[in-house]
Amino acid sequence: MSGAKRKGARTTKEIPEEILQQLNKGELETANVVEWFAIDRRGLLRHLLVQQNRENYYAPVIAVIEQLEKQTSNKVSEAIGEGLLQQITQCEDRELLPIIAQQPSDLVRSWGTFIIGGNRQLSLAKMLEEIKPFAQDHHFNVREEAWTAVRPKVIENLEEALVLLAEWSRSDDENIRRFASEVTRPRGVWCKQIEPLKENPALALSIIEPLKSDASKYVRDSVGNWLNDASKTQPEWVMQLCDRWDAESDTKETKYIIKKALRTINKTKK
């Protein structure tokens, strides 16, 4: 039963008991954000670890969760990733991450992104290599967690990241192109801002320039949002870039991006 084929309930109370049980056992992907937030994360973690003969990991991971000041769903996922990484490292367990990456549950797969993103031993290049399958995941939730998990490393190594991700923005895979744009958004959503790109967005032209007339709406939305982020600190630069793109690329795709990019600027003019 595929999450993509189900509409999903409008409220937590409307989720059928059978569906909720499958979600909590990691047997089913979420169909919408309502299901995503309804899952019993501790129960799902225990089920996974028992299933994989690693129940001894459970208490230490829960201890990491209990240290959180605010146990929001995303913070809990980060803590699960951190706790699992600790256990994987201590036990020299090279098998669990590949197992997680193949789980039916999109929430479980998303924990893998935080295992990778939290591994301070990885170079940026290695981290991007390991996150790539998650950035290509067929489920939106996993792809979102993928860029969220590695963004701190990208910010810490921004110059190198811009070089590496410029190659990603030329990928044949729209998910990879979108990742390159989304992970470098100057402001982003519910994440740390990238100060150098707020002040000098031109630094990332090697990433967004190839995407100015992208065939994928998924990518175009990200690029438009990227430029809208930049317009809040560098409106003149964004307007000049949009003027140039409009002259160089007379396509409906480019016009779509430009409209999205200029929405904050146009709003302030009214």
C-alpha cells in the first residue's frame, strides 16, 4: 500500500486505526503531514530496533530525546539520529544505516539523514555522497529532511559546498537539482540562515544560474524562493538578475521563477 496513492486523513482522529498501527510499526509511508505528526516516534523506534535485533540501542537513544528542551517532531528526529549514530559508532555497526535507508517507513528513512548529518567525522564531500540517496528518495518528507540534516555542514564549509553543489544543479535528477538550490537558500524555512549568501547572493550563481529555466516546477519553486530570500537583503541584485534572465531566457519557466522571486519586492512597492 503506497503512501503516494492514499489521500490521507484531514485530522489525527480521522486516521483509521489499521492505518495508524501500520504507520507506528513502520510498515507504511505517510500520505500527508497529518499522518507524519500522528506517528508514535518512540514506539516506531522500539519496533525498528526489536525487528533488527538491536533493542539495547533503545534506552540510550531515548535518553538523548529526554535531554531536549522542546520535543518537537523535527527535534525528536534529530535526537533519534544523534542517538543512533552514537550506538552505531560505539558498536561499530556498519549495517544499521543501510537497513534504515531501505525501510518502508518514510519517517524511519528520514532518521538516516540525521545519522549522516550528525556525523562530524565526515568531510563535506563524503557527507554529500552519503546523503545523495536520501536526497533522491521518492518521498517528499525524506528529501526535506535530507537537506535539513546537512545544511549545518554546508554552512560551515560554504565555499567548498558551492563548488560541489554546482555539479548537483546540473544533474539529470530533478530531486538532486532541487536539493542544490534548497540547501543553499539564504534564509530557508525553519533553519539557520546563511549570512554570506544574504549579503552576497552572487556567490551561489554557479548553482542557481543553470536552473533559471528548469523543466521541473519542483525545482522552479525552489529557485524562486531562493531569490525571494535574497531579495530581502539584496533587492537590487535580485531585480538586476531577473532583468537579465528575462532578456536571456524568454520562456514560461523563467517567467514563473521571476514572478516568484520578485513577490516580496512587488509587495513592498504597493
